[in-house]
Amino acid sequence: MVPVHHRTADIAGQRVFYRQAGPASAPAVVLLHGFPTSSHMFRHLIPALADRYHVIAPDFVGFGRSSAPPPHDFDYTFEQLTDVTEALLAHLGVDRYAMYVQDYGAPVGWRLALRTPDKITAIISQNGNAYTDGFVDSFWDGLFAYARDPNPHTEAAVRHALSRDSTRWQYLNGVGDPSLVSPDTWSHDQALLDRPGNDVIQLDLFRDYITNVDLYPQVHDYFRTSEVPLLAVWGKGDEIFGPDGAHAFRRDLPDAEIHLIDSGHFALESHLDAITGYIRGFLATRLP
């Protein structure tokens, strides 16, 4: 098995943890995680790709093993998460890369692409939306109500997303065979969510999420003008980002490759081999 290195870098005064594997001379693939997890979600995918690719998976500030300063010391917005990620890639000398985006990783990835489109060689989106298509109302209505009008009533509704029950649900919702998903996954994420002060960090990002939707028209224009190769491999049972979010990519990228699998939001936990196969086949034909 290809060895995976676990490293940290000082980026703009923040300690950024990242996992890295594969030859530095190989085509780069950057893995961008979702909420409420970290690069831990890629622990099995990294060695599955690193025989052929240079794989980098950072933890966003406020997540995983990266720094989690209080909000008065760091502005928790998706722009800021992108700033740190961009600076990390520059620090590592990664100037051309494919990216895998999931959940929160998608808005960070879209911002990276809009800033420097020539750096992006290909995109893999696994339940990472670029369209309002597929937003499941039962999940999103409360979050957007809070973003538009933060108050004790709307905050109470979204605080449930920080609970153990919600984290467990994110891993199991829509999975054809839930016994394939290790309970270690949500236990690991919940332990990090429960750190003192982390709830305030996550609430800041909840309020900022609406800026990602505002960015979508620019993302669609980027898709059309760049014609970037895109693979959407989607847990079709996801009750956060439904499968319409995968199909929507073809609106602006008619050649997008789309696969729906019998899983949910964190599809790598139950369908690692299938997703790895789709990624390796896609990258083998789309990267220079």
C-alpha cells in the first residue's frame, strides 16, 4: 500500500493539517471535505489513488486537526476557508490539480476555480452542489431561515445539526446497507464538533452558506467557458443534496459523466471501491 503522510503547515498564522501521498511528480488531486468531517473522510480513498496521483487532503480551519481559533481571531466564511486552502496549495507547490469536492468542499472548490480557472484540470463532485437543484427542503429551509434572520428561534432549529443524532443521520441517511458504515465515523466527527467553542464556529459558517448560492451563476459561467471535465458520482439517497444536483451539471457541461449509487451523503463509507473505480477511469481519460 502507498504510504500516507500526515503533516501540518503554518499558513497565514494557522496550523493546517493535511494528508499527502503519491509521487510529487504525478498529476495532483486535491480532496476537499464536507461538514462535519475532515480529511478523515478520505482516509481510504487516498491510498487507493496515490499509486498514480499526488493526493493532498487538507482539514479546513475549524475542522479536524487544523487550528480552530475563536471567531474573534478568524473570520469563518467560505472565502476565508478558500484563502487558507489556496495558500496551502501554493506552499506545497501545487499549481495544477484535479479536485474532489463534497458538501462544504464544493463551495471552497468553486471559489478556487473562479480565482484561477487555469489551475483546475478536472472536477469530481460527490454530493457537492453547484445548483439549487437537489437541495432537499426539509434540510435547507431551517438553515436558510437562520442565515436570513439569525435569532434565538432560528438558531435553535439549526443547532440540531451539531448533535450526535444529526451527525449519525448524515452518515446513514439513504445508504442501501447501513451496516457497511462504521460507527467510528460519526463518533470521530462528533468528538471534534463537541470541542468547546466549536458550535459558534459552525454557526458562523451556517450563516455564511447563503453566499455560496449567490455564487452559483458565476460557477455556471465558469463551467460553460472552461468546459472543465467533470465527474459527478452521487449517493442517490442523500437527503441533503438529492440526485437532481448531480444531473444539473449537464445543463452547463453537457459532457459531464454522472453516476448515481445506492448510498447517501458520505458515499465513500459504503461504496469506496465503486467510487474509486469511477474516479480512476475518469482521470485516466481526462487528465493530460
